[in-house]
Amino acid sequence: MTTTQTKPKASQSRTRRKTTTPKPMTESTYPVTVTKQRDFTHKEPVIIPSHLDEVPVISAASYIKDARNRWYIHTVELKEVWDVHVNMFNTVKPHALNAHEYVVKRYQELTSSKE
């Protein structure tokens, strides 16, 4: 199997990418902001006639309102899931760190006693 190198793309050869060192993750690195919760009222969709028999069709404006309502519900539920996972992480983190320290300490004790 042989491989051939491709020429760099023109956009890549002209400009260099800036290399940055990743910042350590701390609680202040990624602040969580809570946005104002909006109340949406659901209105019945406007039914428009269809070219097919017995097939109701909603108007474009009703479809857009419905999509916005569904997206809002999705974001609210996603924020709730995120908060649950953040709380679970914060609960488990100290126990995981203690377990890691214990394993490292025991490993060092076992390896130093054999020498």
C-alpha cells in the first residue's frame, strides 16, 4: 500500500494558524449564565384549504410559531438535563479525586517496598 501526499490548499498555504495553549478548565473559565425565561402562549393553528381532500394544512406563520414553541421546549429541557449532569459531576468529583489519590498512594507504597 502506498500513500501520496496532497498539495496544501491555497488558503492553508497562505495563512498560518495561530497555535494557542489550552486554558486549564476551572469553574471560572466557563461561566454559566441564566437567561430570562419567556412565557409562550399556544394559539390554535390557522387551517388553510389543501389541494388534497380531507388533508388539513396549517399556514406558514402557524408552522413557524409551532417550530419556535417546540425549540423553546427543547432548550428548556436541555438546560434541565445539563443542570442535572453538572450537579451529578460536582457530587461525584470529590469522591473520584479521593479514590485517585488513594490509588496513587497505594501504588507508590507497593512499588517503593519492592526496591
